[in-house]
Amino acid sequence: MASQLAFKSRIESTQSLAKIFNAQEMIASSHIAKARNVALAAKPYSDAIDDAMMSLVAHTKISHPIFEKKEKENNPRVAVMAITADRGMAGAYTSSIIRETEGLLSRLDGEGKIPELYVFGRRGVSYFKYRNRDIEGTWEGNSDHPGVEIAEQISQTLLDAYMKPASKGGVSELYIVFTEFVNMVVQKVRILRMLPVQLVDHSEDSDDVNSVGPAVADSGVPPLYTFEPSAEEVLDAILPRYVQSRIHECLLTAAASETASRQNAMHTATDNANDLIDQLTRKLNASRQASITQELTEIIGSADALNKEE
Amino acid sequence: MSVNLVAADRPVWSGEAKAAVIPAESGAMGILLNHEPVLTVIKKGEIRLTPVEGGELRFNVDDGFAAFDANKLTIAVERCTATEEKALHSGAEAAAAE
């Protein structure tokens, strides 16, 4: 049995670890409320854009590159964007994103496509860099509270890649791998085909992973808008914003998931540390008891021996 | 008419207004009750709102669009800052909302 000193020092170090985990958990749970508020605050803007998109779609025979474009050109290059965390201590958050991304990459490879990788979040970047993978673009920092600016940068880069002609290295599709925040306990990794935008009726297949875009309302008469300066120019102005707001939405839900999974992971870690402290304390007590018993036996034994001599 | 002004990261102002002036692509556009439905691109400029309770609100905005129909005006902009006294106003409103 190990010495009491060894047990004591192990208990102490486990206690300080438990304190750290506990603090991390509390920090994460305070961030969740914030992340949720941020997501709620951004909702009206994306709703407004969705509405505007819906009326544009209802009114105009849209033929914008964002909707179909390059599938005809047979361009095998596609972009894949993985949204991971900046910091660890979030359980399986980043590793499940990476697993899904790897799966998607090999699936695309199998379909004869050439995936180009874009990564958001330091953990993901270091994973792919360590394996010497080609990364087209990376963004780091603020994965737990992404601002509008970073969404703007990302959508700018990705749209540029999408809008470029195939001969200049443009891509024909854009996939986003991110974590959806279902609730505090459940976060689901989802693969979303962001571009080209598919206009689908939400009532038919709202569960379809590929269904992005506003529902085309076929019931009711949509208001007859006048477009200023023209329908095409309004479309040109709104579509990039639409993509940007979708990307911002993905970033925000990913941030909420990251915080939630960090809280869960830290909660489990705290529980484990406390269990370990209990076990070690029991062992410490047993070993102290054993040493007392041994001392007593020695004293009694030697006293007996002295008595016999007399 | 009801006005809803939202920025990319937060709702800015919503309420009833008598009139609105927005910096449309081809120049400032004034909107009163029962204006025809319109969807316009907004460039950098100033939005002026006249709430029913009187006074005037001014916001500096940047890039966005505005949609008006059925006496509902929705203005979505990328960046928005309140100028002058309505900084106070919206602050008080935000406090009331919380």
C-alpha cells in the first residue's frame, strides 16, 4: 500500500483540478446565456433577409449564379468549410466535427470531386496542418463569440471562390460542417450544402439537410413590389447578404454548441475528480488505519515480551 | 405604419411611425402611410424616422435594404448607429425591454 504522504499529495492535486474544472464549467454556463442572446439578437436580421428573398423569388424569374450556375460546367472543385473550436476542454466537440469532415472529404473524393478545405477555429486548423493537408483558408479566434465581421470575411472569401470561373480555380459547390445546437445536452453535427442555394418548400421536407433557402409561398398573393433600382440589382445586393447571414447563423449555433459541450465536458470532469477524491480518501484512511494497527500490534507484542521476561 | 429597423447583430428600433426617410440607391426616399410596396437597396446614409409620439429619430446606416408592404416597413442594414438624442431614447427602451 502506498504511503500516506503519496495519497495526500494525490488528493491535493485532484482537488485543485476539480476546482479548475468547476470554474470552467461555471464560465461555460455563463457564456451560454450570452451566446443564446447573441443568436436571438441576430435573428430579426436574418428573418428580414429571408422575407426579402422570398418576395424576390415569388416575383422574378431568378437566374442568378448563386442558384444553379456551375453544375452545368462540370467543375469538380468543391469547397468544404469546417467550423471547429479555438480551445479544447470541450469534450468531443472538435473531434466529431473533424470526423464528419473527413467522412465528407472522402465521400466527395469518391464522387470524383476535388474538395478544397476551409477551416474556422484553431483546433481544426492545427489538426489539418499537423497532417500536412492543403487548406485554402483559415480563420482563428473568437470561435465562442463570433461577430458579424468574421462572418463577413468568411462569406466574402467563400463567395469569391464560388463566383470565380472554373478556369481560375473557382468552386462549384460549398459545404459547411458545423454543430447544431439542439438543446443543452444534445448537439448535432450537420453538413449543409450552402451553395448553390436551393429554393425549396419548407413544408414538404424541412428535415432535408440540403434544404436551405426561403420557402416559396404558393398560397396567398404576395405583395407586388416595386424594386429600386431594379430587381436584378436588388438581388445582387441581397444575395451576398443572405449567404452572409446564413454563415453567421451557422457560426452562432456552432458557438452555442461549443459552449454547451464544454460545459457538459467540464461537468463530467468535475464529477470524475470528486469520485477520485472520494476513492483516494478511502484508501488514505485505510492506510492510516493499517499503520495505527501495526503500531499497536508492535507495542502490545513488545509489552508481552517484556512481561514474559519478568 | 410599423417600422422595424434591424442591424446584422441586433434589433435597433421598432415601433409605430408616421413617416420615414431612407437613403435609397437613387436618392433619399420618403415613405408615408399607404406607400406602394417597394423593395430597395440602401446605401450609406441617414435614416430619419418620425414616431407617432412625435420627435425625430436619426440613424446612421451602412449597406442594406428596406422592404415596405401592407404598411410595414422593414429596414435591414449591416451597421447602424443612432445619432443625437435617440441614443438616449433607444438606451431607455433597451433598458425597458430587459
